[in-house]
Amino acid sequence: STDLTSTVGYDSIIQHLNDGRKNCKEFEDFLKERAIIEEKYGKELINLSKKKPCGQSELNTLKRSLDVFKQQIENVGQGHIQLAQTLREEAKKMEDFREKQKLHRKKIELIMEAIHKNRNLQYKKTMEVKANVLLFVAWWLNAANRHIGLSSTSLLSYFWQLFLKLAQTKSALEDSDRSYQQNVTTLEKIREEWQKEHIKACEFFESQECERINYFRNAVWLHVNQLSWDCVQNDEKYEDIRKSLEKCSIEKDIDYFVNARKTGSMAP
């Protein structure tokens, strides 16, 4: 914006950074909610495995397979509880990252707020002095215009009065003009300082935004890897169950039952 006191561009950047911080908070909350779900699911699996009977009167190889099944289901539950803790740790890391960026940004924003305030005050002061100078000029022009049609004698008398008035106000006019020029010079210095600080702030904010996007992207990537690893571990547990079931022998279990419960070698 060509308006010296406008902060529309700066405000747009700050809004974008605030939105980015909000997005990180949303992902952080997502991880926390997912952790609650995983912990609850894990505890339910453990309770199910420990408390719910599952073929408890089976014998021999099938019984061993069912024992492996229940034990691994409990292990899966423990895995979900561990995953919940991991997700909470990742959420805490995201929170720490957000707060770190917030603190760093606050320093820059305080500098920018101060320089905006100083710039606006100086601009206002300059415009007030300018208005006073223009008021002097307008008064003299209006006075002259009102007496353009007078006779030479009257006009001479008028200009003599005007000269006296001018002598009285000349010093004030010069002071006002000098003050205006000084304020313009000061305002230009402040404008240059503001521009330098604005550029430094933009470069800092851009660096923070690059860091935030990279951190956010890596956090999501890590989260997906954690879920994939959990699935791999679960599949290993389920593979143990399949291997145990492969060892289950129908013939051996029948023979085991016959040998354990036989009442004799001859039919009644």
C-alpha cells in the first residue's frame, strides 16, 4: 500500500502465521484424541484377553494355540497402549515447537508494533504542522483576494496593515515551516527504519514458516510411520498365532484325548 500508515501487508502475514500455528494445534489435538482412542482400545483388548474364556477346556495342541492367541491379543493391546504414549509424546513435541515459534515471533512483533506506533505518531505530527502552514497560506490568499478591488490609496493602506501583520506572523510562519521540514525529515528517517525492520521481519517470518511446514510435514510422516510400524508388529503377533495353529494336529489331539480318558481296551 502507498499509504505510509497502512499495515495491510504486515497484517496479512501475521494472519497467515496465526493460521499456521492454529493448524499445528489442530494436528496436536488430533494426536491427543487418537492417543485416547488407542489407550482405550488397548485396555479393552487386554481385559478381553484376560477375562473372557476362549476354549478353556480344549486339550493338547489346540489348547496351546489358543493360549498363544490370547497372549498375543494381550500383547496387541499393550502395543496400542504404548502407541498411545508415543502419540502423546509427539503431541508434546508439537506443542513445544509451537510455543518456541510463538516466543521467537513475539520479539519481532514487539519491535514492529513499536516502530509502527512511532511512525504513525510522527506522521500525525507532520500532518498537523503541514495543516498549520497551509492555514497561514490560505489566510493570506483569502485576505488578498478580498481587497483586490480596492482603490490604490485604500490598497496601499491595506498592504501597510498587511505588512505589519506579516511582520508579526513571519516568525511564527518560519517556525512552522522549519518545524514541518524537520518533521518531514524525521518521518523519512523513520520510514526508512521501518522499511528495514519490515524486511527483516518478513525474512524472519518466512524462515519460521518454512521451518513450520517442514516440521509439520515430518510430524505427519512420523505419525504414519508409527501406525505402519504398529501394524507390522501386530502382524508379527498374528503370525505367531498362525504358526501355532499350523502346529495344531487333529490326530494328535484325538489321540491325546483317547489316551487321557480311556477306560479300558475292550468294549463293554
